[in-house]
Amino acid sequence: MSTPVLDFIKKQIALNGPMDMGTFTGHVLAHPKYGYYIRQDPFGAEGHFITSPEISQMFGEMIGAWAADLWMKLGQPNPFILLEAGPGRGTLMMDALRATKNIPGFHDALEVHLLEASPALRKRQAKALKDYQPHWHGTLETLPRDKPLILIANEFLDALPARQFEVTEKGWMERVVVVAEEKKNPFGGMAGVMRALAPNLFSTGAEEESGLGSGLVPLPREMMTLIPKEFHEAPAESVYEFSPASHAFIRNLCAMMREQGGAALFIDYGHKEPKLGDGLRAIYRHKVVHPLTHVGDADLSFHVDFSAMAAAARAEGAHVHGPVEQRQFLKSLGIEVRAEALKKNATDMQKEDIDTAMRRLTEPDQMGNFLVIGLTYGSTETPAGF
Ligand code: SAH
């Protein structure tokens, strides 16, 4: 089995040696030509997952209400940037905008900006948001720097790559990806050289059908500062994940908000406290598969470490609100009232659909236990929902 991104990764490993999981997942998802998000519409016929805005319009409507409330708390700046990171099909933004049409001044003041890596998804967003003339960006750097920004993001951070560290008998090491075929030729490639020179510091695990294998390499001492002290003596096989990409994203965003004013809202699956565990999931055709298989065809995601996100934001002087659970957030924004209003003009079947959607968005074994975090500057007034 071969995909363009798999061939690219094998060449990189042959040139540069074992590849850390952050670099690997970064290439798989967002390589500018071959990445999973670049090549296809991940929500298409082969779509692998369903997200809250795709379950019900009520989700985007609540986020719209949150943004409008925040805009008022900021003193109704005109103009301002309404930015969505990773907008998928554009459904959330579309519902948020429709729900806020009648808020005096809000639509006149807002400019819609979208941070999106995928050309296929940009096309879908263009269709969904054709009445709002959105501006697209590949990174935060190209955003205007002269007006406040309100950012919303659902299931964006979990798509950013993370590195994985693991406890072995020799202490903490870093998980890497190697080309398994190299095992047959111990002198081939960087991995081969490392194994030949320092066999006790390098080990490889199972080979996958992709021809990739996993390995562990020593962790430079300074990298230990990334692992919370409480985990330094964790038992063998414990895994700790750190996402340099999410960390950098939050810090860059916060630096902008500090200068320009603004606020941000992130919703994702993850944990409130630092946690051990392997959160990397590969989903291919609705099934969990090994991350080194279906490379480039499977969606990869991590669990979001909200404590690390909060720490990155505080380091840039942001006020952090939450994290709270999605269930609590949506209810305090009035999703139940909205559901009742929708049901008034609905057929019996539609009523049932609304109830089902409500359960999926709010019950703890569905999406109700997703976490929500808010970031603000200056004004300490708590945003809605927290
Ligand atoms: N928010 C949407 C989609 C979530 S999927 C929803 O809730 O339905 C993740 C989204 O982030 C996709 O739009 C994907 O193309 C985008 N994305 C992933 N990595 C990205 C990156 N590095 N830069 C910009 N967008 C990215």
C-alpha cells in the first residue's frame, strides 16, 4: 500500500533519520500537497467523523450568541474580525451568522475570516458563506493587525500535531517513526546507523503494512522540562503528549489579541488536568485503525490538553475562563429554550430529531463532555457560558 504522503515520509526518514510523532502527524494531516486535509474533503462520502455543528443548527446558533455577547462586552468595536479556525464545511459560521442577523450593528461591524488549510473545504465554505465575503488564511500571520478579533474554533486543536514521550526501562524516551524495511539492513539510513552505534538506546516495535515501524530514541535532558514534574517517575509504558503546534498557535493568537483586543473560544475533546495516556487516534472509514496504517487516508487526532493551552494563554497575559463541559456551556447559553422554540413549528418527526440532536450535543457519553475554554484580555467580565 502506498500513498503520496507515505512515500514522502519514507524519503524524509531515509534522509534525516527517525521522525518524531509531531512531525509525522503534521505531514500526514497538513503536508501542503499530500496531507489528509489537503487532498480530500474529510467530511465527504468517505467522511470519518461527525462534529457538533453538523449534528444541529443549534450548536452554531449558541456560538453566534456567545460571539455577539462578547462583542458587546468589548464595547461593540466596528470593524472587527470574526475568525473561525478550522471551519470544516462552514456550517458553524453559517448558523452563527444567521442567528445574529438581528443584533443591531453586529453584522455591519464584522468581517468574516477563516483559517483553513484544505482547498476542498475552502470551496465548501465559500458556498456556505457566499453572502458574507469571507477572507481565507493559511496561518494567523496574514490576518489584519489593526482591529480586534473574536475567534471561534470547534475541533481545531485536536487536529494539530503532538509529540509523544514514553517511559521505558531506561527512563523517558521519545516515540519515533522508522522505515521498518531498514531493520533488514542494519546499516541502511540514519535509523540503521543509530541502531548499529547505540543498540541499547534504540528499539523498534511492530512493522505495519505501510512499511513503517515505531521506535524510541533518547530524550534530550532539556526536553524533560516539557513533562510535568509529577510524571517524571511514572511507571514503564506511560505516555505523555505535548503539542508544540497548539502551544505556538495559542501563544501567537494571544499575542495578537493583546495588541489588537479580542477574545477566543475553543471547543474540543480533551482533559482539564495534565494527564498520561496515548490520545492519538486514527479513524479510517468510521473505524479506529493503527496510526501507522492507512497513512494519508485516515484522519488523525489527539486529545487536547486544556491545562497546557491555559498555561500558554496565561504566559501571554490572557484571562482564562473554564474549561467547562460543552453540556454546561450550551445549557447556560440557552440551548434548551432554543430547542423548545424550534419544536413549536415542527412536525412530530422533526421534534424527535431535535430531541436526538439535543442528547448528542449534551449527554456526557455523547459530546456533552467535550470541553470549552474562553480567552479574554483586559476586561475581566466573564464571557457568557462560563
Ligand atoms: N470545525 C469544523 C471542522 C473540524 S475538522 C467542525 O466542527 O465541523 C478540523 C478542521 O481544521 C478542518 O477544517 C481542517 O481542514 C482544519 N485544519 C486542520 N489542520 C489545520 C491547520 N494546520 N491549519 C488550518 N486548518 C487546519
